[in-house]
Amino acid sequence: MDDIRLNVALLRRKVPNLTTAAKSIGIRPATVSNLCTGKIDLGKAEVRTLVGLAGLANCTVDELIIRGEKLNMIETQIKTLDFFAPLVKGGTTGLVARPGMGQLVILAELMHRFKEIDYTTVFLLPKAEHSELDGTTELADHITKSIDDTFEKLSELSGDIIFITDKSYIESGELLDLQEKLVAERMHNITTILLDLSGEVVDEDMPYGPLETVWQLDADLASRHLFPAVHPIYSTSSIIEGVDLDQRHFNLRQRAQKLLRRYRELRSIVTVHGIKKIPDTELEKYARGERLEAYFTQPFFVAEAFSRKEGKAVSMSQTLLDVESILEGKADQMKVKELAYKGSLA
């Protein structure tokens, strides 16, 4: 079967308020979002859904579908991001979180790491003042204060660029205008990361509109100080769809999600009734899920002064080896605290 995926960039440009538009023709926004990120295989989408989306974008179904074009990931060496929801090079990623869940620390760490791999970061400041950004925006290579300034700066730069901004520019329509101008100028070397400092995006049907990657943070992980608190089930990426992801990675991701999903169910029982309420047949699964959850914590370079832990970078290949070891029981002798905030198993 051909490698096919939704033309997310076209949808984003052509249908500014896709949530409302999709609802108006009887398509659930969640369905559209899942098609965009690859959570739903495009080959299994209903024909009426594709026809409806093409109508909204004023294009043909063929224009709405991209065939045979492989997506590339930007390896961040942050285990949970690379493993569960790889960053799509040239795509748009949304951080979905409420205040206090660690999204700004993740953003700061990413900007720190992008410097190491020769990506230039441009941060367009939100329209409103946000004191919580103090100490974060300084890590960007360039800070801009308006859409016009941003376009001018992006036009000056060469090489790979990471563009970061706040949801307020989506609501005003200015971000869509900017992306149209960038497409017209054939600037395809820009990867966009969106955040929402208000936290309201958590309650929306389609956070930020169509996205290639969703990084959703988890209140439960954050409350237990397991950072980065990236939700392993709800975070996803269009790279997951089809052949864009290495088959071994794809299979390990499915196995890890299955284990963590069951572990979370068992953990809710343990929290209320204690470990003795778990059947003996499930104890091994619970223990491995607990180890895997701990493994996906990671000390950040930008937090060393606060955490007193040395920052760690873990390659994708090493992460795959480590996850495989945990799933297959090769780390069963290790205590949970030996896995937390330790980087790799090697």
C-alpha cells in the first residue's frame, strides 16, 4: 500500500477555524486531529470525511492527500518525546498543558539542545506580558515582537529554523498569514512549536488546529514529579503513521503503550486498595510498567542548578534498546529508583 498522509499544512492554511468548520459538516474535530497526527490511519478514513475536508479546504481529495513523501524527525535526545511523539521536521507541533506542568522547562531544554545540532531558534513573544517566560526566551537565538518582524527575521536566516510562538497569534489569524507568506517565499526549512500559556488549549477539541505532532502533558505525572510529564498515550505524531517510523520503533512503541495503559489501570487500584488487591498474574506487568514509567523521566541540562542532577541526552537507538530490555524483563532486577532520572541503562 502507498505511504499516504493528510496534507496538514494545506488544511492549516486553507481552513483557519477547522474545529468549527468540521463540526458544521458533521465531522468530529477529534477525528480530524487524529487523522492529522496519524493516530487514525488515513487509509481507514471514511470517504465522506475526506470529501468533506477537501470541500472545506476548497481543494480536491488528491490535493488533500500526500503520497510517497517521507517525513523526517528531529531527534531531540529527550527519550519520551523521541519515542512516543517524534518532532516532525518542517511540521507544526503543539504543547498541550496547563500551567505548572513543565511545558516551559521542556521548551527551554529544547532550545538548549537545538543549539547543539545547529538549529536556529526564533521566539515570537506573546501579545500579553507573561513573567513566567523570564529565563526561557533568553535561550532563543532571536526574539521578535510582531508578525512583521518575525517574517523579516525568518527571511534573513538560512539553514534549519525552529520557530516558537504562542496560541494568541492563531486566534488573531496572523500566524496563518505568516505561514502563507512563508510558503509563497518557498521557505520550507521552518519547524514550528506552539504553546498556550493560559492552559485553555487543554479543553479544546482540536488544540491549535491541525498539527503534525501533539505533546500532551499529564497532570498525574506532574503531580508525582515525574518529568518531563509527557503523556505516553495521548502524545502522538504523524511520523507514527505508516512507513515513516522504523518498524522496530513502531512495534516497541505499541508494546510500551499497551503496558503503560494497563499499568495505569492497575496503579489506580493500588492507590485506593493497596498492592495486595492486584492479582498475582498482573504483578509482573505492574512492576515492569512502573520501571518503564520511571525510565522515561530524564534530567535536563537547563535544570541542573535546581535539580542537582547532571543533564542527560539519550540517542533514539539507545532508547529503543533500553525500552526493549525493560519490556522483555532484562531490567526486572533493577529498583524503580535506579531507573528514575538516570538517562540510559547503558
